[in-house]
Amino acid sequence: MTAETLLLDYGSGGRASQRLIAELFFKHFDNPYLTAMNDGAVLDIRGPVAMSTDSYTVDPLFFPGGDIGTLAVHGTVNDVAMMGARPAYLSCGFILEEGLPMETLERIVTSMGLAARESGVLIVTGDTKVVPRGCVDKIFINTTGVGEIIADPAPAGDKARPGDVILVSGTMGDHGLTILSHREGLSFATDVASDSAPLARMVERLTYETGSIHVLRDPTRGGLATTLNEIAAQSGMVFTIREEDIPVRESVRSGCSFLGLDPLYLANEGKLICILPADKAQQALEIMRQTQFGGDAAVIGQVLAPGDGPGKAGQVVMQTPLGGHRLLNMLEGEQLPRIC
């Protein structure tokens, strides 16, 4: 590719498109499924599958801890894993703005290839569209993931049961505050970085070694508070959590205090919520802490039947350090636009 910026011709389907595919995407996503150059891929999956799709429009494109490319891979890999599945394949669609520097595009594609290999998945099919300047802001990415379900039964949001324990795999709010601070040129006493990471291997260990997971979910947009509200509503249960047990980095806590934000509503891109029977909680906690991305895992609360404690069905009640209780509601409005 001789052009320094992306031209409309690269989306024409002709020679320029073929050069872009061969010299960029094949270079970094290389595998037999993709390089067969068919319009799709014939996949080798046995048994029930999980499938998820998402689109990524984060601003800025590059940030401490990752970029839009790693986010697109990790986000979809994690969504498939939360279904109790082992992610195997991704599709990838790009909508690119005319004039995007080729250096920027290659940097993103390079990081996507590395993230896919780290996650143990293959990018097997894709699509590229180049649109005139102003029709899209630099680059939008869609990824769809497919994986074989390994949990039996598969975890789901409506399966939380009274007596279950609620765990998180690490600190809350890292990604959301990183995006905001980098976007606005803010700096704090301690640097913050996105937690973007693949969680499939953690899920696989939890699935095989505990055998009793009721709910898995990654608290992305809307953060921990919103995600817990969604699950509580699906299950018709009351969730009680302890504020002092929720892990939050001091740099994130301080930054949120300065900006008037709540870390429990900020996006996370490399953390999960695990809800399972109380007799499996300690084992699950130890498994999380043994894995690469679970060192700060913690037990933060429990599931109650309506009427067995404060709150009504579908509500999340947080116990404060002073011993009081307050409702932790779902996010209203948008704290941070274009977070992922």
C-alpha cells in the first residue's frame, strides 16, 4: 500500500480493496479460514453455541491500556464467555473514514491481531467499508463472536437464587475514568489505565472447577450498579452489596471524587460479575485470584428472596460503611459518551 491515508478506492471492491485485505488484514489476522477468501467461513463447532455482536466507537481511539482494536476483540470475546462458552471465532467489520492515516489503521489492526491470539480466537471473516469524509468519525468496528457452550446449564441473568453470593473479579471503574481523563487531557497523582482484557480462560476455570455458576456478566456500559440492577430484575431477586467490599483503585476513587462521578457507574472492559451458591464462593474467589486478570477479586454481596431483607424484587441495596442502606439504582442518562 503506497497511500499514506485511506482513499475511497480502498472500499470499492477492486484492486485497491484486494491490496488492503491482502497487505493489512491477512498480514495480522492470518489463518486458513480467512485466507480462503470466501464470503463467509465454515466453522467447526460441535454442540450448542453462544453468539454475541457489538460495535465499537470509542473516543479517543488510543488510550492507556488499549485501543479501539483491543476493545473490539476483548469486548466480544467476553460477551461470548459470559454465556458459559469457550470463544472460538470472530467476524470483524470496519467502517472507515476517507483520509484515515494508514499508520493509524495498521496500528489498530496489529493490536486486534495480538488481542485475538491472546484470547485464543480466530478472526475468520470480515468486511470493510470506506465512506466519504465526515460520514463517520475515523473508524467504527463491529465484531461478532461465536463459541461452544461448555457450561451445563449455561449461566443466565434470570438464574440468581436466594442464598447465592455475588463476586466481582477486580476493581471497578478503571476503563471509564481512563477514557474520560485521556479524552479531556486530565492527569491524576497516580496514572489510571483501562482494564481491557480477555476473560475466557478465567470463565473456563470457573466453569469446570466450580460447576455451579448461576450468572456471569461483564459490567461494561453503566458499570457495576446498572449491571446488577439488570440481573436483579431478570431474576426477580433482591441484591444486597457492601460498599466497603467493592474493590476500587484509589486513583479511580480520587479521580471520580474530583469529577463528581461514581465509579460504580463507570464502564469496565476486563471484569466480570459471578453469582453462584454460597458453598462455592470461596473456591471461585481463589480461582479468580489465581488467574492473570483476577488478582483483586472480591465477594461483595448476596442474593435474597423478596421480603427476606431490605428492598423489593429487582432492587439492589447497598450497605454503607456506617451501617445504613441505600438503593443503588440503574444509571440515568449518559455519564460518558462514546466509552466503547
